[in-house]
Amino acid sequence: MSERPEHVVLLEPAPRSVDQFLEAKLHRPPARDGWVGRPRLLDVLDRSVSRSVTLVAAPAGYGKTTVVAQWLASRRGERAAAWVSIDAGDNDPARLWAHIATALQRAGCFLAPDLPMFLVAASADVRTRLLPHLLNALAATSDGITLVLDDFHVLVSPECHEQVAFLVENLPPSTSLVITSRSDPRLRLGRLRASGGLAELRADDLAFTRDEARELAAREGVDLSDADLDELVVDTEGWPAGLYLSVLLRAHDDSTSTVAPHARTANRFVGTYVTEEVVSQHPPPVRDLILRASILERFCAPLCDAVAGRSGSAGTLAALARENLFVVPLDDTGTWFRFHHLFAAVVRSQLEATLGDDVAEMHGRAAAWFRANGYVDDAVAHLVDAGDHRAAATVIQENWFDYYDVGRSGTVRAWMRALDPRVVATDAAAGVTAAWLATVRGDRPAQAQHMQALEPLADVGPLPDGTHSVESAVALMRASYGYGGPGDMARAARRAVELETDPRTRGYAIAQHSLGHLAYLDGDLDGAMALLTEVRRCEAAPATLRVNGLALEAFIEDERGDHERSREAAELAAAIVDARAMHETPQMSISLTALAQVQASAGALDEAMATCRRGLSIRRRHMTYAPWMTIHHLTVMARVAALSGDTPLALELLDEIDDLVSGYADGVAGVRARLAAIRSLTGAGASSRGGGEQLTAREVDVLRLLQGPLSLREVAGELYLSPNTVKSHTRSAFRKLGARSRAEAVEAARRRRIL
């Protein structure tokens, strides 16, 4: 036996945040001196807290966000408020619920500190497994909470709508939900109305009254006669944006007697007014900044400097925020802003008309700034808007694993859907990302299709994520997920190790881990441990790989009889999962397998079985996922069942494992030896049907090849053994099975379910 490798403990780095806009999204707009008081609407909102849901729905320019922010700023209610501004990225359930959970925590809802990350990691099970935790926490909040979801119309994901609908249907009385939207959300509103659970503010409610219009005019220093005021309110139908623009027009041009046109033609009026009376009234540098910043959903001074190609944006933004109600601060520090949605739409139209040739370049500059500052979501979006899909594919490939490693694969899939399919089919970075996504989801037909498309690009490299080449990336996928069986895994792993030689890279860690896993499957515990220890040293190893490696170490040390080291490895794996709150994900559930093994070896069989059942429930929900970790889990669970005296369950699990590995003739000697040992614990020896001396793992491998037409010399070649060794294994197997020929031995082995 080779010397045991040194014991290495490498602390797991803290998980990297991949959502830099979290803070701005969780702040309601600060109170503004220019806001018109609207006590009649605040009274309605005060009464609405007794309902489950308050819907504030109206087209752009009706002040939906403003009136809810006014209500919260007035502190008229006793409940704390949690605010989330919805953006396009929230169509990934992981991101949406992480933001909602964080906002609720800050509003006083007592949640586990890691629940936002937990929600991220288990996004596939939000409705059935995670929302109940959130609802229980809300029910326990004695003072009550109001949750505001602003700009809900941006949320188009059916999955997210179903999850929010579940939340609504189960809200405790202490919680109310306020939704602002340009359209009715798909939340079974009819049922809510019928049950008295819905309060509504519509365009007619939000329209300015005569008194509110007078206050607006007075705040802008415009004195209107009663007749002019009546005409203004009638012609705009109280549309707040139209009224505001009309008042500003009069403030800048005392000679005009024209009021805003009827609301049916209001958009044309807004466009003309914003272009001629708002944007054009500013000095050229300010006007230019407004136009260029209009491509941005949110902006800060350094970002505007980058897009405009010059400095000095900070003072301009501060002045615009003070003077112009169309610039909305997004935080209390005056760092981030956005334009009013209606204003932004008009200015973008003007931008296309005046600087259309520069728009793509501006998107490119914005993408470069976002990328340099860690805002990957926005960098990808602006590269797509710039039409530079290959550059977007590069950024995606560079970052996709970081998102996958914290449970944000839904965001990566959305990015890939935004790319031109022709780019995905021909670009190396895009094709590799698409192949990885298919691999980690267990979509084998899509994986095969993408890998075939990558064959002509095999020599392209290095890739943006640090992988040596396209050939290496494909080898890593085949080696680490093993859909092609141990033989294919071994060939791919050996090639990946040849290509990935830099120990500072993730590709190196994956290659070494894959080879170590193969050694464990084949029963080479020393070889496996040496490779897995190398992975543990690699700082670039992702969390999912560390957990898998530590779980394998726990299995190996348990087989060696070093239960203390086995326990330590399992605890380190659990610590990584705890830090990332990814307990419910298939890629992390192997930590439960390791824990169950440790518990069983310590004699805590009931606890071990409970842990096994929890892990199995996760794996059953992801049956398309890579089969090998499922095999390991079933093996541990079968051992626990056998030790507990539950022979029927143990044999049932062993039969399932047999089905999973039945097609593999080599590379699984370790697996078969473990199964044989468990069968012996059941009292059935090497067979679930009883009788006979136990066969060794190598004897089983020889028998499996003897099922076919291979000669003993050819069997020796397949197993890398000498012909004499194969003859010895064959004679021993025949004796144990009571067989006198090859055919009798194979038949006896099949009867005893060894084959």
C-alpha cells in the first residue's frame, strides 16, 4: 500500500456575490419637496392594509411608485415596510426571492441569516419547499409587514408568477402585499376580489383632481384661472405626467395659452414637450448627458462619465435630481439614479434621432464599465443591446460558473436565450457555455448536439473562463458528469489532465477530481485520495467540486477504517454547504451522503437513515442529473438499511444500483466490491437470493466480461491484467459458484444477481 498523503485542510473562500445592484433595488424613492400631497389616496392605502393585496395599476405617468412611496414616508401605518424594485433580472426565481427575503429581513421579519442564499440555491423548489419557511416567518412577525413589489409588470416569468401567486394565497393576516404595475398581474385577481382580499387603485383613482392640479401649478409658480385649470384637468383627464408637463410649459412660456391635449394623444404631446421644452432647455453638455444616460436603466456619475466619454457627471446629476422630477434617486446617498420611465422612453427616441450612429458604441462603453466593476448582468445586457453577441458570449463564458456555483443558473440560461442562435452555433465561448448548461441539467440530447457543434473548434483556446481549450472543456464535461460510463470518463479525464496543467485554474481542479473519482469507482483508494488531496489544495476549485471531493474523502477514510478523518471531511463538506445555504441542491446533496456514512459508522443508524432519506428525496427530484452521486448515495443508504436489519430495503436499493451500473463492464470494481459487502451484511452473501461464498470485485469484473465472446487473453487485455491472473480469478469464481463452465458460471451469477 502506498504512503498516505499528508492531511490538508484548506478553508473555503466566502461565496462571491453576483448581484451588485441589491442595495439600490431595496430602497424606495426618497421623499421629494415637489410631491403634491394626496391625502385621499393615502387614506385608501391606510385602509388597504387589512386586505391581503393592494394593486396599484395604471399606465406610465400616473405616479404609482410615487404615491406608494409617499404613503410609506408619511408613516401613517404601524407596519414596517419591505421594498423591492423589480427589474428584468428578477425573472430568475433565485434572484427574485433572494431580494424579497433580504428586504423582509431588513423590515423585521425574523429569518435565518442565510435564507436569501438558501432561496437562491433551491430556486427549483421555491413553491413547495422554501416559501412555506418564508410564510411561517411572516406569520410569526407580530407587528406585521407590508411588502411592496414595484414595477411588477417587468416580471414575465410564468414560474415567478406562480410563486408569487402561492405567496398571495397563503399570506398571513399580519402581512400585506402592495403591487405597482402597468398591467394586471396573473394572480387570480377575481378570486381575491370575491373574497374581499383585494384593494385597488386604478388610473381613475390616481388621476389628479382639480385641487391637486392647482397645488401642482402653485408649486411650479404658475397661476391658473379657474377656467384654465378646469380645461387643463379635463383635457389631460387628470393624467399626472401630462398635467406636470403642461404646467412646466406654462412656467417656461407665459405667452402660451395652449394646454395639454386630450390623454388619447398625450404620448405625442409628451414626446414633443420633453424634446423641446425639457431636454433642449439645458446647456449642450447637460443635454448630451441626459441623452446618453437614457440608455441606462440605472446610472451613477462614474458610469455616466464612461458612457459620455468625459468627466464631470457628478455635479450635473446632483443638479438634475434637485431640479427635475424626472430624475429619481435610488438611494439615500445620492449615488444611483434613474429617469422616470416615461421620460426615459421619450429621451431614448430623441437619442436615436440625434445620436443613432453612436448608440451601439455607448452600449459598449456601458458594458465595459459594468464588466470592470463586477456588474455582470448589466454588462451582458448592454453588449446584447450593442449587437455584439460574441463579446456577450465571452462575458457569459467567463462568469457562468460563478453564477452556477451560487444557484443562479437560471440567469445564465436567460443570457444564453438572448444571444443570436447563429453565435451559439459558431462561437466557441457560447457553444461551450451551452454545452455545460446542458450537461449540468442532465439534458443529454442537447449536450450531444452542442458537443458535436464544438468538434471543429476543438483547438480554440484558451477560453475566457481559463479552460485550456474547447477540447479540454468537452473532456471536462465528459469526465466529471460521466454520462458515457467509466470508460468514456477515464479517456476524457486522462486527456483533461494532459491539457489542464495550471494548478491555479478551475479546469485543473475538475480534471484532477474526475480522475480521483474514477479511482474511487474502481477501488483504488490510495490513488483516489492522492488526487482528491490535490484538489483540496487548489484555491480555484469551485464550491460544488470541493463538496464532492470532501464527500469522496469521507467515503475513502471510512473504508480505510479511519473514522475520525472521515468525520472531519464530512464536516468540512457540510460547512461549505452551510456557508452557501445550498442544502437542497442536487450538486451539494452528496454532503448528506457523507454525513449519513459517518453517522452509520458511529452507530447512529436512525439518524443515518433520516439523513439518507432527506438526501434521496433531493436526488429523486433531479433524476436526469449525473448518475454517479446517486449511486454513491444509494450505496450508503443500502449499507445503513442492512446494518439496521431492514433487509428488504437494502436489497431493493442494491437492485436499483445494479440497474444503474449494469451496462458497465469495467471501471467499477470498487462499486461492485461495496455492493458485495453490503449483500453479505443482509445474510444473502454475494447474492440477494442467498447462498454461496462471496466473490471478489475482480472476480465479478472477469465474470462480466465472460458474458461476451472475449477470450481469456482478451479479457486480460481489457482489465490490464496478465492472462495467468485472469485464469486464477476465473477458477476461483467457478469454484465459488459451483460451476464447471463459462456458461454455467454466468448463469449462476445471474441467478444470484451478481451480474
